[in-house]
Amino acid sequence: MSKADEPSGGIRLLVDIGPLLVFFAVNFLAEGPAKVFIATGAFMAAMLAAMVFTQIRYGRISPLLLFSGVMVLVLGGLTLWLRDDLFIKIKPTIYYLFVAALLAFGLKTGRNFLKMVLGSAYPGLSDTGWTKLTRNWALFFLFMAGLNELVWRTQSFDFWVGFKLWGAIPLTFLFAAANVPMLLRHGLADDKEAAQEPGPVE
């Protein structure tokens, strides 16, 4: 696939955040005890639509989107089947832990998976910069896994859904922006956009 066939920043953001927006909107608009399951079903449908769209439009589904999508379908399916919202609430925790472990494993074995996926997004970044960026994201994802556990275990389902939209997403972008000075010190070309997240927000 040529670079021209890669999704633009706006399309990538829509694909990553769109299903979450659907989840939030349906949960907000639905009423009654079944709204958790209605919102989960809508979330599953929106995630499936995002994957189908990227496959048809760009000929591929990014590994992180595919992993996130499969998790939404499997854990969302268990939520609907067992009528238990636990499964959809622990989905972000599993996602964050998996990505953190993958990044840490890559660093340990001398394979920087973040660089493999986002190399073109950070032109000029030195190997030291990539190592620090990967380490920072791995630690951030560990933090987010713990935070997700804290929120869903201590707050209502509605609060948790709102946190995913108004808490997790801003935190991710703020963390990405906080890395920019370090990236510039390690060779990142300053005429490119540096604060680009490594994958879908969970």
C-alpha cells in the first residue's frame, strides 16, 4: 500500500474514536436497565463498521485496531450473552496491559515495535529517542490500565463511560504532547507533527 493510501490524520482519528463516541451517545440516550447492553451492542456494531471501512478503503486493518476490534466483539459478546457488564469494563485494562507488555517485550529483545508501526510519523528520530518514547508509552499504558480498574471498580457505569471519553482521550493526547520536547531533543524533524498517538484510544 502506498503512502497515499494511508488514512489521513482526521480519518484515523474518526476510526479510532468514532466507535467510542457511538458508545457514549447511545448510553446517554438510552433509558432503563437494558441501556448498558444496548450501548454495548452499538459499540460492537460501530467497531465492526470501522474495521470493514478501513479494510475496504485502505486494503488493510492496522494491527492495533484489529486487536481492539476483536476484543470489543468478544468481550462485548460476553457482556450481552451473560448480561454482565464486567466484560466490557475490563476490555480497556486488557488492551492497555497487552500493548504495554508488547512494547516492553520489544525493548527487551531489541525490536522496537513502536518504530516498526510509526516510523514514518517521526522523521529523524534517533534510536535513543525511539527507545525513550517506547518506554514512556509502555509506562503510560500501565498507568491507564490501573486507572481504568480504579474507575470502573469505584464508580457507576455511566461515570466510567464518560471517563473513557472525557478522561482517557484527553490524557492520551496530553501525554503525547508532553513527549514532544524529548522527541525534538533526539532528532525529530520539527516540521512534522510529533504528538501522534500509537494506536486506538481505549
